[in-house]
Amino acid sequence: MVQKTGAQFRWRHVLGSAVLILVMMALFSHPLVPEGTLLHGVMDTVGFMFYLAGLGFRFWATLYVGGRKGSSVIAEGPYSVCRNPLYLGSFLLAIASALFIQSWVFAVGIVAVSLCYIIATVPREERHMREGHGEEYVQYCLRVPRFVPRFSLYHSPPEITVSTKGLWIECRRIFPWLWVPLLGELISHARSQPWIPHYF
């Protein structure tokens, strides 16, 4: 199994701190579009599409991999169309949060932070998988794209065994994301108040 290293835990702490800083910067930034306009509504709608897709990918992937990540080569379900559906789901959620909050500072920052985390983490995990599973994983990598799903490759057994522990862990991880739409609305409303200065 791929074990979480100290570096990965540090990256998560850095990521969390960076997101908090970006949220504060977004509060004092100019909105991308005025609240209440058609474009504002369109961005919210597109944001919900990315949001649901991100949650869906993470939950779908957890059904297949929960509790056994790295212990074997998972190549069914979402892992048959994309090698990293959990990270893809997180990236879609990051884009959704940028669309909800509608701040260029936050958008650039959250995408940059997410990409840095993915670049720092995914190659290390894939190296561990190659070392642990050899040719089986090499062939899997040759067949399945790393991030952009290729749905023509989809296959899955009619039944799978689901880890309730893995689902519970994922529910805890995803809980902060459930507040993102509300956070976007609160920031949009606060920025429209005359007593909130805009620095960015």
C-alpha cells in the first residue's frame, strides 16, 4: 500500500493554509462580475456543474478504492477511464470554488496551489505503484490516461466490495467542500457592502 509520507502531510497543511489565505484575499478583492447579473448566474450554474462532477468523481472513486489504495492495481470503474479520479475530482472542486467565489486572485491561486499539490504528489505515488506492482502497473499506465478521462475505456464488474471505512474517511475529507457554495454566496454578499474595501 502507498503510505502517506511526512512530505505529503506537510503538503496538505500548506494547501490548507494557502486556501485560507486565498479566501481572505478574495473577500477584499473586486468581484469578477457584479452580483445579480446574468453572467453572475451563469458562473454560479457552471460552478455547480463542476461541483457536482467533482463530488461525483471522488465518491465514485472511493467506492472502488476506499481502504485499499496502493495495495493492488485498481483498474475498474473510474480507474478504467482515468488513473487519478480522486485528484481529478479535487481539481474539479477547486475550479468550482473559483467560479462560486468569482475572484481572479482566488481563481489563479487555487488553481496554482491545486496543480502544485498534484505535481508534487502524483509522480511519487505512481513511482511507488511501479515499484510495488511492476509490469501490471506499467501496462495500466500505457492503457489509461493520467487525468483526462477516456470514457470509451470504461469497464466494471457487475458487483464490487465497498469499504465502509474508506467511505467514512472520504466523507470526512469531503465535508469542508460541502460549504463551498455557501462560502461563495457569503463572500459575494460581503464584497457588495460599502464598508468592505477592495484591494485586488
